[in-house]
Amino acid sequence: MVTGLQARLVVVRPGFDLRLDLDVGPGEVVALVGPNGAGKSTALRALAGLLGLHRGRVELDGRLLADAGRRWHRPAHERGVGVVFQDYLLFPHLSVLDNVAFGLTARGRPRPEARAVAAGWLARVGLGELAPARPRTLSGGQAQRVALARALATEPGLLLLDEPLAALDARTRLLVRGELRRHLQAFGGATVVVTHDPVDAAVLADRLVVVEAGRVVQTGTPAEVAARPRTDYVARLVGLNLLAGEGVGAVVRLPGGGVVHGAEAVRGPVRASFRPAAVSLFTRRPEGSPRNVWAGRVAGLEPHGSGVRVEVADAPDPGSSILAEVTAAAVAELDLRPGSPVWATVKAPDVAVYPDATEPRRAPAP
């Protein structure tokens, strides 16, 4: 029997359609990543049974959950799917214990038995002493753990998490992220996490599926996606500059006439990427060995970590831009401000060049 999740999703809405193939194995955590409006939450709602399919089908552990061709749609409460929503949706009139027990009692388990199972899950997430408390008394991190315990208490075959850490402050998020990862590693079913945060995706997921405008644009482990971004969104997500062009020898020729020098010979449509920290800025054309020297102008500056991220416009191509990371002292020394002319350099060995391959896609099921 095929186990895990096999989903072919086609959802059509006014002005938007989602076409997504998604397979998740038992014990695997997959993060759906993409900008706002990409279709991530639509996919999650379709998997949960809260939204019907126009075409396609969904199977979980060999059990059919939806088949648009046969007009079959299993209701959400019969799917064996656990969901943790962004705002957790705890019942304010129930105790923490009864919140966790709710899914079990709704499925017909006797209340004493359901409460005993719920108490065990609260102990596992470190909240056993809060069983009699009301949700309004919980911190954000505690509410997140209660929602997770409620979803896992029913022993689902599929766990769906919609921006599970978005409602937390930065300090709490750091602590809860590690705890959540440990719980997901111990879960034997398939897990799908919807997030727009690259750190959450990298820490929580075994594999990323990047969605833009309702289509998959890239898949791979966090390390694979970070090493070879395929779109501008993915490049900015992982903190890289990305340029598309034609490889000719060790040179990438850009559409507007600019060139990028790499360390290895390439041919055909390629992508060139490099870290903002690899970009050096000067007020005069520099002397020395960098193969890539581009004139541009400062388009913007913003704090980034312990330094400053500078957007350099019209480099290396008219109409394009790249990011550089410099110290606050360098900004003051170079007198960088919007509109200032600037020279940017990048050493050829710091430029990664790879084929501009498109992500293979299977046709959705009829």
C-alpha cells in the first residue's frame, strides 16, 4: 500500500488558479514557501477538506480523500488530518485540557478516555500543569503548543501547519521553533508547513516546495534551494543576488548588455548568483584584480543584522539591481546615500553559475 500523501490539486478561483502536485512521505516535513497570494493557504485548505477541487485527487495512506473526476469529497472531519491554524483557534470557553480532547470526543471517544489522552499530550509538550487553565491566560508560545497537542492527539496521518510561528514575538519564536522541530521529527505521519519565513522553512522542513502564482517553481532540500535559486523571489528569500543570462565561456552575457564573469566555463541559458556580502563598494573605479566591476547608483539603504544592506541600481545591467552588505562605518566613510554614484565589484570565484533549468512538472490528474 502506498503511504503518505499524494495530492494533485487544481483549484480555480476568480483571477487565480492553483495547480500543485505534492507528495509527502511518512515522517517527512515539507514546507510550502512563497510570497503572499502564491496559493499556499489555498493548497492547505484543499488538503484539509475546507475547499473543493476543480480537478485532481488527494490520497492519504492509500485512502481516497478527494477525487474531482468522480465528484468525491471526504468531509474535513473524516479525513484524519490535523490542522494548526495561524491564530491557533482555541475554544475560549473550554479548558486547555478539553481543547486538546475536543477532536477525540468529536470522533466518539468517551470523555474520560479523551481527557486522559489529552493529558498525556499536554505533558509531552510541557504544559501538563496548565490543563485547567483557559486559553485567554496563555502566552503565545503556550497557545501554539496547545494547538499542536490538539492536532496530534487524534493521531492524524497528515499534519497541516499554517504559519505556525507567525503570531509569536522574535524571542518566543526562537524558542518555540526548536521545540516544534523536535515534535515534528517525532511525528510518524506526513507534515506540510505553510510559511513565508526562510528561517522557519530551513529549520522545520526536510524539503521545500516553492510556489509562485499558483505554480511550483522550485523544489529541493533547504541547502539545495539556497545553493541554486531559480527565481528572483527564491534568491531574495535565501539572501542572494540572482541574474539570468547566456553563458559564453566563463562569461554570462545579460539581456541589457552587461556581463558577469564566473570561475568556470558555461554555455546556454544560465543563472549567476552571489552573496551580497561578496559585493564591495567604491566611490571611484577600483584598481586591482576583481573581474566584475560595475558602475551604478545607490537606490536604497536599510539596516540588516549588524550592518547595512545597500541596493545598487543599474548594475550590472541598465534596469537591474544588486544588493551589497557593508558596515555602518563603510556607509559613513563612502558617504552613501540614495542617488550617489558607486562602483560595485565581485570576484569571479564568488559567482556561482548554473543552468537555467525549469522545474519539471507533471500534468495534473484529470
